[in-house]
Amino acid sequence: MTGVEIFFFSWAVGFSGAIMPGPLLTFNIKETLKRGFWAGPQLVLGHALLEGLLLLGLVLGLGNLLELEISKGIISVLGGAFLLWTAWGMLRYEGKEDLLAPESPGRGAGMPPVIAGAAISLANPYWSVWWATLGLGFLIQAQKMGVTGILLFYSGHILADFMWYTAVSLVVAGGKKAITPKLYRGVIIVCGLFLVYLALDFLRLGVETLDVMGWFLREK
């Protein structure tokens, strides 16, 4: 593939993945409502930094480790537990305070968006599976052009994330004035319940994967 093809295909595949509903999109909506437009780009920055580290790890051979069933199982269980904790942080505020009120410095600020963007991504087992399979396949093609190919692949992928999540933040922040505290709580509850659904799905995947691994070891 040429450099232009690497960049374009990376952007197209990255964009198709970014627009799918998931924990990062849910958290993006919640944080944008709470902090404003810039929360979205900050979340993606954390996501991008994590993917940059992962990309470096894949170049150094991390892909073999991520492909192991036990790795998928552990990531799924830990990710599910983290998302449950995050969802509880959303749901427990229902009816207790006006969540549209500006936060006082040092009070309930929660996790900084950049760190949250990395943590939410890391908690998603499908994210690591994507990189260990499809992402690794693209990386192998990009490596044929050396460092330039890897940078084109990474920049195309991250550009897709920034475009989508920034657009979502822009729309959400633009409509914030029309959202009442009661409606805001409703949005947060829906986001929290969606994270609970994802968390349970991740936990199910992890338990099933680890159970299969346990059966295989017992058979051995």
C-alpha cells in the first residue's frame, strides 16, 4: 500500500469503529454535559496517548500477548469491574444535587478527562481485541514503509477519533442550555445503565473465557 492508502484506510476503519456506541462515547456525552466542549477532545487525547503506547508495544511484539485467551479474559473481567464502578458513579447522584451546577474546585471533580479517556479505553476488552487482530494486521502492512508508514497509520486512526468525538462534544455542548437539571439526570441515568449493560457483557465474556481456559488446563 502507498502512504496515502495507509492513511485513508486507517482513517476509514478508525471512523467506522469510533461511531459505534460504546463506553468512551457514553462517557464523552456525560463529561461534555458536565465540563463543557473541551472535555471531549481531552478524552480523545487520553485515548490517543494510550493507543500510541499500545502501538509501540505492538511493534515490540505485544500482539502475541494480547492474543492469548487468558489475557482477553483478565482484561474483560477487570474492564467490566471498572465500568461497573464508573456506572455507579453516575447513577448514585440521581436526585441528590443539581448536576448542571458548576463544580467547586476540588469537590467532586472526578477523574481528569485525559486520564479517563485512557482508563475507559483500557477497560474495554473489545478495544484490545481489535488492536490484537485487525489493528495488528494494518500495522504489519504499514511497517513495510518503516516509521513513516507507522506514523501515517497512527495519525489516520487518531484523526478519525478526534473528528467524531469532537463533533459529538460540539453537538452536546451546543444543546446544553436547553437541557434542564431533571433532563440532565435522565441522560446520566441512561448513560449509566448503558455502562452497566456493557460491564455485564464484559464480565460475561471474561468469565466464559477464563472458564474455557480452566477447562482446557484441567483436561491437560
